[in-house]
Amino acid sequence: MSKIFKMSFASIYPMYVKKVEKKDRTKDELDQVIYWLTGYDEAGLQKQIDDGVDMETFFAEVPQLNENVTLIKGVICGYRVEDIEDPLMQKIRYMDKLVDELAKGRKMEKILRK
């Protein structure tokens, strides 16, 4: 089991915020991307942060993974996201990929696969 599975979402989230804000994107845009991917709303996302859930629990409790996740393609951390076999690791890397796209200035409608 990967150690990232047991890392708390609350410890990773501020790193995502810092990454996107450093590139002149906003926390609200980051949240919008996470809502799109996971189906969490503001209260649901905040509860996951407040409860200190690990990444495994964060994704296990996702209200509704977006039906268009299979449209997320490309390389993250040296791996093609579409080829990752472990379902949990793939979901984590989908989120990483979306955060990267946001930080790289990609248009929101492209990130959200519209």
C-alpha cells in the first residue's frame, strides 16, 4: 500500500492551494476542480478537512466521481494517469493532474472537460 493512501487530505490540500496561488489561480478555482472531480460540495469538502480523513477515506466517501474522469489523460509523477492500475492511486493522480492543469493556467472549461 502506498503511503500517500494514509496521508490526510487536510495535509495535502494546503499544498494544492499554495501551488495554484503561486501561479495566480485561486482557492475557489481549486475547490471548483475538486467539486467537479468528487461531487463534494463546500460543506462536504470542509468536513473531510476538519475530520482529518486520509486519502483512502476521502475517495471512499466521494459522493459521485465525475463520469468524465476517463477524459483526464496525460503524465503525472512519471505515470500516464489513464494506465494506472490501482483504482485509488488513479483517483489521487486524477486530482493531481487537474491541480497541475489549474496551476499551469489551463482554461477552466478545459480542466472540467466541457
